[in-house]
Amino acid sequence: MPKQITTTEFMEYKKVIAVSGGTGSHVTTKSFNNTLRELIITPATTTTSYKYQLKDSDGTVILDGAKAAHTGRTGVSGPEVPLVDNITIELTSVSTDENITVKMMYY
């Protein structure tokens, strides 16, 4: 459930995604009409590498972190990406099958 986290009215959508076979995904339970301010991806272990993408309801990639592998915690600030409808979070090429926490900060 979204919650207000600051007086500037940023909201947070948080999901723990279980990775199996090097991939994991989640379609948000919230239908957005907002703007993404920050994305934070945190694997259970700091040595886990992965790639990610956010896609809109039409399957269009709106934030692409799949061009290079990321290791450990990744924070992407200020992309100002429009979030419309339900968003799919995809994790690929994950080096370890584990839980990965994804937070989307939006307004």
C-alpha cells in the first residue's frame, strides 16, 4: 500500500520480488497516474548482479537498466519518468536466486 514519506508528498511503492532461474517480475497492484522520482533496487546480498527494466501496460520500456549489469544496491534518482496504469518490474540475468526489494518513489 502506498504511504506518504515526506512533506513533499512523495509516495512509495515497495515490492519484494522472488527470483528463480535468474529472473523475476512483478506487475504493480496500483494503477499509476504519477511521475517516478527514484528507483531503488536492493538484493538480499551485496554481490548479486542483475539487469532491470520498467515497462508500461503496453510493454514499452520506460526505464531501461538492462544495457549493463548492476551489482548490489542500485539507486536511480531523478529520471522523472511518467508512470501510467500498471507497471511491470522485470529483473533479468540475476546471478543468485534470492529476494530482491524494489522501491519506486513517485509523486
